[in-house]
Amino acid sequence: MTDSKNSQKYVAEFLGTMILVLVGCGVAVIARWSLEGFVGIALAFGLTLGALVYAIGPISGCHINPAVTLAMLINGKIKGKEAAIYMAAQILGAIIGAVILLSIVSGQPTYVLGQNGLGQNGYGDQSPANFSMMSAFIFEVVFTFIFLLVILGSTSKKAMPGVAGAAIGFSLTIIHLFGIAVDGTSVNPARSIGPALLVGGVALDQLWLFIIAPLIGALLAGLLWKYFYRD
């Protein structure tokens, strides 16, 4: 029974991350042919995550983000082995989501992977507004930290029941509204890994930042939250 429940959690994390990348990054790619722009991209990520919290939260907790899993590990809400499998499922889901997205957008005659990308993150000349590597690094650390505090707070025992999905979804929307121009907004290593692996080139060269910086932010948030609840 335990093995069955664990496998359900891993499948939920895989599917949740796949959906987040497919929808969020998909809107980022398709926005070039429509009027969505930054607001549409931010809403796509935020609303998708909020919906997924209610859909798969009861199954796996709806981490769908290695940074979230790390913070939960620090606070003893998940065991080490399970956390490792969660992260692997999230990364695999992100890759499959990016593959599905590529198969869809490739049907548009003017789409070119090397030029239009897959909603990957980037800094310098890969940043939507040419923000520097340092700007992107600081943004990812600070806003992942803020994002994780919202998640840990809204899912704690003292939180108002039923508000977690809305709180987490809205916070991710606001974070994207701030950060899309900076680096496309990651705050989620898996979300960055999937598109970067398919796009390759500079996206892959810059991927390290979008893995390390969010994990640092998550580590700091996890430790701070553990301090809050040390008793």
C-alpha cells in the first residue's frame, strides 16, 4: 500500500511539472503571435500552479519544483530518498513538457527553435531586457526565497484551510510580473532544465544559474522557516 501511494506521488509530480512547463512556457512562446505579453505569461504560470495545487496537492503536496522539495526536506516534511525521486520526476516531467511544447509550436510555419526558443531563461543578451548575470542571480535567490515563504506559510498547520492554491498561484503570478523582463523568471530549476536541454547552445550554458540560485533561495527560506517553528 505504501509503495502504491509513493508511486502515485511521483506520477503526480511528473505530470504536474510537465503541465506547468507545457502551459507556462507555451504561452511564453505563443505570446509572440498574440497579445498576451508579460501579463499573459505571468497569469499562465500562476493560474496553472494554483489549479495544480488543488488538483494534485492532496496526492503529492504539489511541489513540482526541486526548490520546493528542498525546503520541505529541510523542514522534515519529506525524507531524503523520497525527495530525490521527487526531483527526478519533476525534471523528467519538465523535459517531456518541453518536448510536447516543441511538437506543437513546430507546426507554425515561421517558428524556428534557435530563434524563438521554448520560453527558456537567460541573462545578458538572452534576457528579455538585457539584465546582467548578477541581476538574474539576485532575482532568482531573493524571489525563490519569497516564493518558498509563501508556500511554507500557506501550507502550514496554522494557515487558513483551502487558501494555499490561491496564495501560491497569485504569488507566482506577481513574481513573474516582476521577473520576466529580468531573466524570463525561473524560481524553479526543473522549469528551466526542460526547455534549456532542447534549445541547447547559450540556454544550456546559462542553465547553471537557474539551478543554483533558486536552490540557494529555497535553502535560506527552508532554514528560516525551520527557525520560526524551532519549538
